[in-house]
Amino acid sequence: MDDTTAFMEVSALLTGRDHFITDSADKVVFQPIADEYRRSLMAVFADKLPPLIEAYRTLASVVP
């Protein structure tokens, strides 16, 4: 899973809005926006965002 996809999925969990994850047409539209948000947040939270995304990747890879 790439950084943008992981960021989008974390964002969906945190906001409760998952239409941009579940609808492939929306995902195409929102992916560049999510990538820009991720880059902007990295500029401010460079020490906190990567561990959050990595923790999500770890949890998302586990089958419940």
C-alpha cells in the first residue's frame, strides 16, 4: 500500500467519510487532493504522520 492510499484510508477512518475510498470514480478525483494534504501535513507533522501511517499499514494488513 502506498503512502497516499494509506493516508486516504486513515483519513476515512478519522472523518467517517469513506466515499472517496469505496467509490473508484471518487477515488480518482480525490487521490491528488489527498496526496497534497499528505504533503502539507508532512511539512508540519513530519515526526508524527509517518508513525501514524505505518501503524495503520500494520493494522490494515492483519485479517481480523
